[in-house]
Amino acid sequence: MTLNSKIPAGPLETKWEKYKSTCKLVNPANKRQLEVIVIGTGLAGASAAASLGEMGYKVKAFCFQDSPRRAHSIAAQGGINAAKNYQNDGDSTYRLFYDTVKGGDYRSREGNVYRLASVSANIIDQCVAQGVPFAREYSGLLSNRSFGGVQVQRTFYAAGQTGQQLLIGAYQALERQVALGNVKMYSRHEMLEIVMIDGKARGIIARDLVSGKLERHFGHAVLLCSGGYGNVFYLSTNAMGSNVTAIWKAHKQGAYFGNPCYTQIHPTCIPVSGDHQSKLTLMSESLRNDGRIWVPKQKGDTRKPNEIPEEERDYYLERRYPAFGNLVPRDVASRAAKERCDAGYGVGSSKQAVYLDFASAIMRYGKVEAGKKGMENVDDATIKQMGDEVVKEKYGNLFEMYEKITGEDPYKVPMRIYPAVHYTMGGLWVDYELMTNVPGLYSLGEANFSDHGANRLGASALMQGLADGYFVIPYTLGNNLADDIRTKAIPTDHPAFVAAEKEVSDRINKLMDIKGKESVESFHKRLGKIMWDKCGMARNAKGLQEAIEEIKALRKEFWSNVFVPGDVNEYNPELDKAGRVADFIELGELMCIDALHRNESCGGHFREEYQTEDGEALRQDDQYMYVAAWEYKGDSNYELHKEALDYEVVHPTQRSYK
């Protein structure tokens, strides 16, 4: 089956404007009769709930944290992209669109990406109006820095805590609507099932995580804004609560899962320190702005980094990719680091790390400061001290975090970094209106597959989440709900609600009744190891086939030997985790199936059999220029649907950052 993306006709530049001018509207009195459920309160969910509440819809928002402010969007560090061209360095809406399509290795949809680029500038204005404290130049103009995969400066930032500041902005907008009674907030609630009535999503079953009680909630539409599924790898930069459950339950109710194998590995993470670790910490990509990445030229060099002279260092990204240097996209930088470590040039006790060095940036900034103050013949120690202050201003909280975790002072010695799982480009398949193939069920932000193709450029996740919530869904939801204004709220004693609740209850009781010997955590760790080793930074057919069989066996063992302590009707985080890990095991199998079927390399999907002579990703455009959307047909049984990707404006070429 070929999927219809519903991209409007006409020139790329006018599609979204034309759509907004011609879509159906719901009048204010009717909006008050329509109920909308929003799952997740990160940037996509909070901005959608706030916007829809302000428009007059009756919104119910759900999050499993104790407050919407705890959503994982808060952890984003480096920034948010927008085509404002404040630096006068040649940026434009078209260039942001082009960089995003190229960065995604020509596996994203032109119409969606152009819309994202065109609303990006509005996001910055919206956030400034909310009081988000973006960094500013001396003149008062908003500051920009560079990010990977582009040659302009278009990333707006608030020190190393951009996600936190943006989330607080969206949270304030959300809480205002809560106070006005337009949004009802359900924290400590987890969505465990979609309720389908007459082929449409009409509600959810949620579990109150404090009391354990199951609840039924009706909605004319359901919006899933529940983030990504990187924790399928166990170790990732995601918050430990981040999971796939909401979109996986939707998938099992008929929503197609798009490109599940597209995983982003972030090149600048603090390396794994041992088996005791439960998550990894990101060092923002913004550090690649000023930091230089290198390894010793000599294999197995055990000298301290500061003892290795300049001529004995291999600045391998600058060597291999002179045009972009340290600012190549994440997938390229990650593979290059892995290649150096695999070849025996890794550093640190594990030899699974490379250096990210700020020494030259510190001296450069110090000289600029000395020049500003008219100081001449300044000694190196003073220059370094002044440079440290500038770096502290730009990246201070990141440096502090690194020192707390590793015990090393990055002002004095280079950071050690290694790639780690960070973001998932796959997710529920959605059309141009952000609706899944299930009527009434939408997916926003990282939970959908839509805008990043096979690799996301840095600082584009925050952009997509806020674009979807503030600027896209208010139009596209109305276009569909305009036909629903005669639908009265369906009582939750409807047979479909009763059946869905029973399904959830039975599943929970089944988990509790296993009374096995092995903890939920150990199953999650074992799944993560299979996924990282065989469906991680590099994949091959043999490994993927093995992984599929290993995951099937792991699933069987899970359902016969997992131990869940405690009781159903109480606060039971182990039970919550068991449900999430059960979903991860099923998802892991589908990711491997998807990776095995895609006989090419593109972006974050690197099949070892498909690479150029110099080790770059080798696409097969004549065979795989499509979105792979999988339909659930029963355990370990999936049917592939394809959405052809037509490039009318950008002509796909071999990606080069040289």
C-alpha cells in the first residue's frame, strides 16, 4: 500500500500559507464543546496543550512525571535553530530547509521540512515574548552559534540549558491555561491504551501511578507528544523514565510505525565508565563550535593529553572533512570517532574515547579580551585566565557538569567523549497534518517520524517540537475537528472503554502473576546490549538476523521469568517499568526487522555492507527512496507500507562535508 502524505499542491514556498488560508475552521462556541487529550508535556505537548487551551478547546494533558516541568525536553543543552540571518552570513528559510533535508540524508519529506524552516523564525519571537532568556550580543541582538552540518550561525541558545528555558516558557503558557480552566492537568498518570470507537481514536485508558487506579478519559482527538524511544538501548542520554509505551500502544491499535531503525548517535557524550551505569550524560554539540576533536597519531599512546605535542595529534575531523571540520553532522562525527577507536587510537582507560579540546579556543578568546582592553605583551597565564572567563560565560554549566561526573577540570585538560544513543528519528507515521493513519490520532515532536529523515541536525529537535505544538497543530486539528462538531462527548461506560480497560487490567495482572526470578532492570540491560551491539552505530545482515532471534528468546524469557514486586493498587514503579520494558522488547525486534530490510546506509542507519571506499554511507536511491511504515499484524508479524519520497526542489546527491 502506498501512503498518502496529504501534502498540498502548489509551489513548495506557498504550500503552508495556502493550507492555512483554506483549511476548515471551528468557531469559538463549538471549540468549547470539543475535548482534546494531550499525552506528554515536553515542548511539543506543553505548547500544543497551551495553544489549544487558549483557542478554547477543552484540553486534558497527561504526564507521568510529578510536574510538566520534568519532561525530558528540559535536558536539551545547545540551542534551537531558526533562519533569522542575524549574523548576515547568508542564512535563509531555503538554506535551513536544504541543510535539514541534506542532513537527514535525503530521507525526509520536502513539504514538512520546508514548513518547519518557514515557521522557525516565529518560534524565536514567541519565546522571546514569553521571556526566554536567550543569549545576547553586546548590542542587545540575540546571539547565534554554529551547529553541525551547516556553514552559517543560526542556533539561538541560553547558555547550556536552552531546553530548560524553553520548557519553562511553554510550561508558563500551559499553567496559565490550567489556571483559566481551559486545560486540566493530570500529572503522575501514564497512558496505557488508546480507545477506538467506529475506527476513530476517542479516548485513552490511563493509570494513576500513585494509587494504581485505572481511569477512562474521552477525547474527540488524541495527541501523542510522548518523546522518543532511545531507552530501548538501555544506556542513552534520555531521562530514565523516557519510554515508547504511548506510541507503541497506538501502533498495536493500527497506527503505522515509520522508520523505526533510524537512531541518532550523538558524538559528544561522556564515555561509559562501567556496568553500574544506568544512563549517559550528553556534552552539548555546541562544544564542537569551539572545541577541537583529536586522538594521538600513535596507537595506544598512554601519555597525558597535555604531554602530546601538537604535531603528534590527529585532528581527524579537520583532516577528513576540511569544509566543515569539527562541525560535520552527528552521524558522520560519531562514525569517525568509532573508526579511530576501533583502529586502536582511542584514549582513556577504556580506549573507547576521543579528546574534545578547548585549549586553543580559550587562548583565542583571551587574546580578543586583551585586545578589547588595549593590553599588549600579555603573558599566556593572563590570556588563559581571560579566555576561561569567556568560555565560562558561554559553556560554564556544561564544564561544571563534566567536572562533577569525571573529576577532571576541562579548563585544564581536554574532555573525553564518545558517541551514545540520543534521539530517534523514527516514530509514528504521520501525514502533513500530523495525523497518523488512525483518524483522530495525532503525533507531535520526537514521537512522530516526520521531519528529520535518517539523521537529525543538532538544535532541530526543539525547533520541531515547538513548531508542531505552537504553529502547526492549531490549524491541522481544526481542519479535521470541523467535521466532528456534532459528535457529543461519548460516555466512558461505552463498551469500547470497558473492553480497553479490561485489556490493560489483564496485562498488568499477567505481569504481576509471573513471579519469576529476574529483575525488570536486568532484562532491560540485556535487551540494550543486543541492540547496541547489533543494531547500534553500525549494523550488518548477520548481526541483525541474530538480534531478531535473540530478542524473541528474551521476550519469551521475560514473560516467564520476570519478577515484579509489590501490588497492583499502589505506587509501584517496578510495575510501571515492567510494562515499559515489555514494550521496548517488542519495539527492539521491529527496529532490527526495519534495519535488516533497508539494504543501504543513510544517516544514522549504517549498514557495513553499504559504504563508499572511504567509509561514508552509501544510499540506494533507486530502491529505498521511501518511508518504511510498518503495520502491526500480531506478535513478530509486521506488514510494510511505503510512502514514496518525491524530491521536486532538492536533488539528492552523495552527501559530502569535505
